[in-house]
Amino acid sequence: MINEDHISLMASTAYSIPSLIDIESLPIIDKDHVIKMINMFMDEAILYINKLGIRPLPIEYVKEDAYILCNNTLDYLGEFRGGAIPQHTILKYISNCSKIAMLHSHPIPMPMPTLEDIIASYQIGYNVECVISRVSNYLATMMCIEPRKKWSDVIEHSYNTVEYFLKTSRYIVVGDSYYIEFLPFPDIAEQDHMVKTFIDMFIDYVKIFYIKINLIHKVYDVEMFI
């Protein structure tokens, strides 16, 4: 598992990661609207959004920073748009690593690894998967997970737990005139609840480090579930 020095290195990235909380006048809708659109075709959902007077945020604004912790060195891979980090970019950094931790940022206030993050960890062979995000101008949070046995066990369990992403009351509308999607945008209380739910759901499958970073005082607290 990662140690205190690793946590300190990764926590320091909180000051520079891209975040949608920096954008004024985000196109936000409440959960009731999202639920209404679940069974709509794409063109119907776009028309529904237009009738609400919502202009989707272009996908180019959805950016993530990515890092690789190779042994005891944290390497910056770059900034990636649209939530996709090319595997070839990662693979060239990890060939000589005996232990690998992947760290990437989420542009929304959610530090929990997604199913896609966990699948990437399995496919590429990370030992630890970490996600960091800013919640406000004074708080960032980070979560690191390591499988107790195999990533494949975590993936199989993940398919039954996606509903916890609906525990936020607000969503950001992202897309254009041809395609839209909805990003959860929890407030601090909702994020705390989602983190607790994630830990309760996954504690039998992964070891968890959860870190709260005070951006004003430059200190952090660590909770371990190992």
C-alpha cells in the first residue's frame, strides 16, 4: 500500500488540478430532470434540455490531470480532455516500475474511482488507483484503493453498485447540439455521504485511504480502511 511520503506527494497536486468548480454559471439541472430523461432517445433529451433554456458545457472543459507514482517518484503525464487518458501515454512510464499507483483528477467533486477507472487499473496493471478532486476553494479530497485480492473481484462487484452515483441532487449538462451527458455535481454534504456509501460498499474488496486536504492551511487528514 502507499505510505505517508506517497500521500504527501499526491496531495500536493490538489492546488493545480483542473476543476469545474472554477467555472462560473455552470449549466446545472436537478436530479428530477435527469430521471425524466433516462429513457429518452438522445434527440429527445437534447430537445428537453433546449426547452429548459440550458446550454450544455462543451466537453473540452472537462479536463483531468494524470500522474504515475512509479516506485517513489511521482511523474506528471499531462492534462487530458474528455476524461480519456491514452494507454500508450501510461505504458511508456511504467515499464521499469516495481509498484505502480495511478493518480488522476476528477473535474467534479467526486474522489471515488469509477468503474472505468477500476477497469483501467485491471487492464494496465496498477497496484493502486487514486483519484483526487477539489470540492471547494478550501477543500480537496483524495481516495486511493488497492484490491484485497484481485481487481477482477472489484470489477464484478462494481456492476451492482452504480446506483450510488444518483445520490446527488444536481448534475452538470455536458455536450453539444448532437450529444449530451450528465456529470454528478454533489455539494460537500452529498459528497461526504457518497464517500461513506462507497466505503461501505467496497470495504470487503479493497483497502482504502481517504484524504481530506485543507487548501488554505496546507494540511491533510488521512482515514485508513485496511
